[in-house]
Amino acid sequence: AQSVTQLGSHVSVSEGALVLLRCNYSSSVPPYLFWYVQYPNQGLQLLLKYTTGATLVKGINGFEAEFKKSETSFHLTKPSAHMSDAAEYFCAVSLNRDDKIIFGKGTRLHILP
Amino acid sequence: DTAVSQTPKYLVTQMGNDKSIKCEQNLGHDTMYWYKQDSKKFLKIMFSYNNKELIINETVPNRFSPKSPDKAHLNLHINSLELGDSAVYFCASSQVSGAPRNIQYFGAGTRLSVL
């Protein structure tokens, strides 16, 4: 069965600094991978996804993630953090386009002024 | 116009009561879901319906019963509420025909507090 591990339930970065949120997955077949963001008191919003093809995927709000099969990782990055990036971020995996999504436990991103 | 809307946004009730949460999507999607997010933010799928037909039914107490009157609506009825049912419940939808079902659009959530 597939699973997702997010390292660090809380991450703090200074405004303008690099954001790095870590995600590792386990899957018996090449996975579909996602990052979702949840702003306070809101539902989840898709940031970006990897299905096939280019391993570096770009998403909304300047975020990107790289699929590394050898490391079974899909870390999320943003070159320069903004105060509005403070939110909960969820990594997720799916076996195929029609399969259910398994979410990680989330990482709360704090932005320090 | 809200794509996936849930009502109510907040629900406070006593143990033992029966309550319902409603969900509607105006995206023309075929598939709808219910998720439970616990106090530690862990998000777990409960049910999924495709064109009014149940396709995912995770290990959930049978006090929880989803109802899909049409493909735009998926309501969640909970009988005999327990303290452990307190959580945020999210509705989601996905898949215009031919598109991946695993790209999902979420509602804003219903915060259920059982006293």
C-alpha cells in the first residue's frame, strides 16, 4: 500500500528565505504525487502535481517540486518566502489517475518577519 | 460562485444526536468525496461516490451514512454522535469525464463539535 511521510510537522522560515518542505513516499508502482495547501479555516487547494514526464513541476504562487525516484521524494520548494505562504501543506500520493489520494500528516509553515 | 459548498460551516451538538452535513458542487464533476480531518490535521478519506454510486467506503462506523441524491450533491448523515466524531469534515469533487479523478476540489469544511 502506498504511504506518505512528511518530515517536520512545523517549519519556520524568515520572509524572503528559501522554503523547503520534505515529502517521501512509498508506492509499489510509479505514483502520482501532489502538494495541497490549506489556509486557515479553508479547504485544501491543489498547489501542483506530478503524473508523468518532466520531474520538476511548477505550481501556483511560485512553488515547485521535484520528483526523485531514486530517493522516493517529492520535496516542495519556493525560492523566497512571503508572509502569505503561512499555511498547512499536505503531500499526497495516488496509484493512478482514478485511485484515491493518501495524504501525509501535513507541515505547518510559519513565516517569520 | 463557490465551486464546492458545504453547510453548515460550524455544527455544535450533544452526544447521541443525529446530524447531517450537506455538500453541493457546481463544477459538473462526476465524483464526490467526504474526508475527516482530526485535531492533528490528519486527513483521511471516508467515502467516495461516482454518479450517485458508492465507490470508496473506508473503515468508517456505520453510524456514518452518505447519501447522493444526484451527482452534484453528497450529504453525510451521522447517527448517535460520539465525542470522537468531533473533527472538520471536508467535501471534495473531481473528474469531468476523461480528466484524472485524483485532482480534487475541496469545500471549506464543516467543523463539528460534539459536547
